[in-house]
Amino acid sequence: MNLPLFIGARYSRARRRNGFISFIAAISMVGIALGVWALITVISIMNGFEKELRGRILDVASHVSITGSGGWLDDWQSLTATVGAQPEVAGYAPFILGQGLISLGSAVDGALIRGISPLDEPKVSSLQQHMDGGGFALLEAGRYNVILGEELAFRLGAEIGDKVTLISPQGQSTPAGLMPRLRRFTLVDTFSIGMNEYDSAMALVHIADAGKLYKSGDQVSGLRLKLHDVYQARRVSSVLSDAFNQRLYVSDWTRQHENFFRALAIEKRVMFIILFLIVAVAAFNIVSTLVMVVTDKRADIAILRTLGLSPANVMGIFFVQGVTSGIVGTVIGGVLGVLSALNVSTIVPFIEGLVGYQLFPADVYVISDFPAELRWSDVSVIVISAVAMSMLATLYPAWRAAKTQPAEALRYE
């Protein structure tokens, strides 16, 4: 029998004469449980937010993009063999990207105009899933149809079937001077992905119509690539850049939105540290509890020492007692945290119904619900960290117990 483990477990289960010690022990256990619960739940929600935002951005943005010098690519068809040879590439599509103005009546607004190939665009974008009508199929070469972001169409007061005017900043010389190029387009559909950056500023047209508007001829702005694994974007972009001998500019979504996702990562790290302080405070309560237990059990320790128990075994007894509180609190908090993370989409609406207030109104925030992504790697780190903190908290009180001198402890007994 492992004597320190046996006695330590008995001490943990026994009812103490001093009720205040039991109260402090219960508080420390509850504190650890609350800290672990909050950590798992909040980190899972932040993972869900990051995944949701990344998905919405990548519905529009390129995993990898290839552009030429001066913003134009002359012979993009010659690049497809090299691009298609990469096993990570799931699809590619040409595009023309330019800035301009869009007007309807007296309303004028800036727009990011993207010319796309309706046949190739679904290979690299999921934007069509956020459209109400026929989507990309409505963009036919020579028909001059346009699809606008829902917010942009609202600001213009445009409805399906209205004629809007796209104005290119690249002018043309006339006897009256330099005049901007104008072209009337028919609004055939709108999209809404919940990202104001795109919903309020993007216009999609057929790539042939965009070429006529910008007078690009056979040139395109570049190629957009979709990957099987978005986390391979940086490696693929580096491989392609080397394959093209640095002649072309190859970028990826991690560079285009680097600051945004870096801010999310820093926020997640800081939130972990802040919430882990709850566990640290609860661990300090374990120290207080064990110090009082050691003082209360001085006579018992002395008797065990006189019976031949070594200082290391005495230390082991109180180490087991302290760690037991930490493990029990961690397990309870871990179970509650996992259950909360898996059911947060149900719990939050229930709380909103009770208080009669929407925590994240859809008309204010980009994401109005609470997406959560439970990652077992995060759960493991949190649980191991909490148990390790509990172990550290028991070392000093257990060491003090091992230093108890039997003669001094029993002198006045």
C-alpha cells in the first residue's frame, strides 16, 4: 500500500473539526472549477469567432493570388500548367480588379469592381452561397449585368432590374478634355456575407465586361487560387514565387490579412492569461487551506513521525491532499466547460430570452451569434496547466509539514 496516498486520501475525505478550513478548501475547489470552466468556454468561443471570420473573409478573398508587374498579367493561360501541377491547389480563376464609382440617380458611391469568370469563379469562391438570386450565372458577357453587395445597393437605393452607372477613373481624351469612361450595368443580384468591408463596397461583373470598362484587352489583373488546406497558403505561395523566378507577385491570405489575424491571436493569448488568473487565485486558496491543515494536524504528524514515517512521506500526504482538491475542481470545471462549449449556441439564446436583451445585435456586430469550436488541444493545455498550478501550490505547505519536529509538536499535548 502507498501509505502517503492512502492517508492523504483519507484526510481529503474526512470531516474537519475546524469548519473554516473546510470552507476555504471548498472555495478553492469551486474557484478552480470556475476558472477552468470559463477558460474552456471563452477560448472555444474565440476559436469559433476566428473560424467564422476567416471563413467569411475567404469566401471573397483569395487563398493565393498571382499578379503581374503594374497590376496586369499578359498571358495568364501560360501559368495554369505550373499552378495546376501543385497538389495543394484545388482550383484557379482569372480576375480583373479595379476601383471606380457607381451611381444611380443622384446617389454616388465608391466601389471595388471585380471582373470574374462565371464558370471559373465557383472553383475559388463560396460567395454564390450568399446570393439571393441566380448568382454568377446571371453575369453574361456583353449583357453588362452587375451583382452588388447588399449594403452598397441599399445606399444607392438600387433594386433588382435597375440600371446603375459604373465610372472608371481611367479617362479617355476627347475634344472637351479628359473624360472618365462610363458604362451602364443592370443590377441582377445582391450578396451579403456579413462583412461590411465587402457588403458595402464590392461590385461583381463579367470579366469580359470589366475588360471593356478598363480597356485591358486580353490582360487580367491576376489569378486567384483556392487550396485544399488554407494553412498551406504561405508555403504554396513561396513555391510558386520560386517557380516563376520572382517575375510575378505571389501573395496569400495570411499576408493580406496578417494584422487582423495577429490581433485575434494576441487577444486570445491575453484572454487566456487573464482567465487563468482565476485558477491561480484558487490555487492560492489551496496554500491557505493546507497551511491551516498542517497547523491543525501537527500532533498527528508528530505521532506518525515517531512511528517511523519519513519526512518525504509526510510531505507526500499533504501533497496528495492538495492535489486532490485541484484535480476534483479541474475535472468538474473541464466537464462543465466542454458541455458549455458544445451547447453555447443553445445556452446564449436561452440567457437572452431570460434577460430580454440581445447580447450581440445583428444590426451592430458582424457576427450576431456565438459560434464555438471546441479544440481538445486547448482543453488539454488548460487542464494540465490547472493541475500543474495546484501541484505547485501544495509544495510549500507540504514541505512545512515535513519539517515538523515531533518533540516540539508533542511538548504541550
